[in-house]
Amino acid sequence: MVYALHETLEVHELAAFKIVCMTKAKTMKGLVSDPTLQSILQQDAEISTRQLQELGSILTQAVEQEMNL
């Protein structure tokens, strides 16, 4: 798939946002005492990690695309 520059930048913005979300979830997990909330924060951190991997692969494809032009 061919990505336009604005699409690549939007994916980069999403990745930056997800990094902040993951960092916050991991930090807050250590500060809360409620096991249910800890579980929710752990799940959020795991989901964010998977999403960041997907976004990273999209960004890698976009970079490779630019290098081949």
C-alpha cells in the first residue's frame, strides 16, 4: 500500500499518543492498590504495546516506500 506523507505523519502522531497512554498505564499500575484497576491498567499496557507494534510496522513500510521512490 502506498502512503501519502500526511498519512504517515498521522500514524506517527497516533504512535506518539499511544506511547504516552502506555507509559501512563504502566506508571499508574504501580501506584494503585485496587487489584481490579491494576488488571485494567495491565491490559491497557499490553494492548497499547501490540498497537504500537502494528503502528511501527506501518511506519516501517512507509519509510521503505519513500526509500524506493
